[in-house]
Amino acid sequence: MTAGAGILHEEFHSAEFTRTGGELKMIQLWVNLPAKDKMTHPGYQSITADVIPDVDLPNNAGRMRVIAGRYEDTVGPAHTFSPLNVWDLQLNQSQEITLHQPPGWSTALVVLEGEIVVNGEGNAREGQLVVLSQKGEALHLAAGTNAKVLLMAGEPLQEPIVGYGPFVMNTKAQIAEAVRDFNSGRFGQI
């Protein structure tokens, strides 16, 4: 979803899940838009599992789903307003892999399941966020167990950022305007 100039939405699960219950795991990522695109037309991209490329990693290290950006020759289906990668990694126990990001990019990992060692510097366990330095291009991951990891990397925007509730803009004045627009109904109705 691209909030852009303003959008309202609801999130819900399937009728089957309502009937049977169970555990629901979800990750919601908020990606800041460049200032020039903040007021773009709002929109929604329906990206289902069957359109996300699934790639075998070298040396039996595991698999990767390329949600956004590029891994080698594989391109993810998500449209983005600035260069970024979102990769869903499934790493096999006792395997290692070195991944590369463009120089100067911001990179973070969320360990969804299992345990990994990042750049030989210590363990990251389920539920932990690892924020990496913008220096260097290589990222070495070693899986101590079977592991699921979400990698997010992007070119830094180098712009001010101001957030208030669901609103993310570049100045306090823009936030105040967004709140006024929301309160006046300009974002629509659910």
C-alpha cells in the first residue's frame, strides 16, 4: 500500500481463520517515501505468494523470496519509490551465505525464527532486529539452526523525517496539514 496523499484501509484475516482460530504472524513494514513523492496518488499493490520469486541460495544455504528489489538476476514484484531490497530468507542449519548490498545503503535484519550469526560478531535470535553499518557491501550470515530472516535494505533518503501516529512527513507543518486533512475526511471513509 502507498499512503501517498492519504488513504484509509482495513486489515482482516480469512473467514476460515475466524472460524478455526490459531496463531497469526504478520509483519508490517513502513517505508518512508522521498519528499518529492509524499503526495503521490495513494494506491495498493496486491502481491500474493505465487508472484514472489523463490530462489535457491548457493551451496545449499537455503532459499530466498525476493519481495522487492533485486537478488542477482531475480527481481521482486513490489513497486518502490526509492531503491530498496526486501528479501525473505530461509537458511538451512549449519550453512553460511554472503549477501551483497550497494555501498552506503541502510540494512537491517529481523530474525523471524531460529538463530544466526551476523558478520561473525554474535548471535541474533528470534524476534531480534539487527541494524548494520552503512559501511561495506558484504553481509555474512551463518545459521546456527534452521532460520527465517527478513532482510530490508535501502538507499538512505538523507531527508528529515517527522512522524505522528500513522502520519510520516518531512516537517511538523506537513504533519499538522495531514492531521487536518484526515479530520476533514479527505482520506475517504471506511
